[in-house]
Amino acid sequence: MAIKLYAEINNVNEVAKVLNEKGYRKEGKLVAGKRAQVKLSSNDVTAMLNSDIADGDQLHPIVKKVLNKNRRRKGIVT
């Protein structure tokens, strides 16, 4: 979902916001024997987009290239 949204929106902050509104969460700290479910941040979205590309995925490599191009433009070197 994050890859598709980034292809449409082209902004990791907005993608994180939309994913959080749709109820997507990640596991956080251990609280009372259970993992807390916490909202996604822009850093989480960036990590998802920079993750390994699955075989047969045609959109992910394009999105990953655009993300890194945008990050270089803003002075963030990976």
C-alpha cells in the first residue's frame, strides 16, 4: 500500500498520514507482555520504500528510484 500511495502522492509524510488514517500500525515497545501498536512515521515509510524489491514487482523499483532522487534533491544522501 505504501508503494502505491507514494507513486500517487510523492510525499512520505502524506503517505504516513494516509496509512495511519486507514489504521495501519507497526509493532512498538513491549508493554505488559504485549507489543504496542504505534502509528507509522515518515521514517517508517522511507524504510518500506527502500526495502528489498520482491521478484515480479514492477512498481517498487520505480518508486525506490524516485524516492532516492527526491532525497538527493533535498540534500539527504543515502
